[in-house]
Amino acid sequence: MTQNMKKGKASDIIVVHHKQTKNRRDLSLRIIITEEMRFRQRVVKYAIKHNNNARAARKYHTSRQQVQRWRKRYDGDVRSLALKSRRPRYHPNQHTKEELDLIKHKETF
């Protein structure tokens, strides 16, 4: 156990496991429930109980807007409060499929 974990500063962790299926490779995600996610759940439950995001934000030392975002995402399961990927899905200057094929072909020589 590291010193950071003893202090309760667990970071959000997403673990990716590969599993082999019949003829193709399937990627399954397993989310580890962290202290940060449990904290978010406590904040959301408090805000729901008192029907007041600002009150929950003051009590748990976070912003009202953040509590509002967590409440919007919360579906009753702590896993819904996990961090989401920030990777962009599209970039205007990204290579086309044809360009990627040319790059791969050039690398083989």
C-alpha cells in the first residue's frame, strides 16, 4: 500500500482487459470503484436527499456546477460517476483512410 493510498487520495482507475471470443477479439472494460467515485456518490445522494445542489457543494467543498453535472450523470450506480474519456472522436486535420494505408504501406519497405 502506497503512502498516497493511506492518506485516501485514490485516483480514478480504468482497467482494460482483453478477452478472446470465438473468431474475433473483444474488448471489455471493467471499472474499478475508487474513493473518488464513492465521494461523488455521497455528494449526489446528499444533494438528492435535500434537493439542493448548493447546500451539498458547500458541505463537501466542491462547486454547485460540479454537483449538478454529477447529478445529471448519476443513474443510481456508482459506476456512472466514473471518469469519461476526453479523447476527441474527430479532428479536422486527421489523416484519411487512404492516407493511413499509404503510410502503413511505406513503413513495410
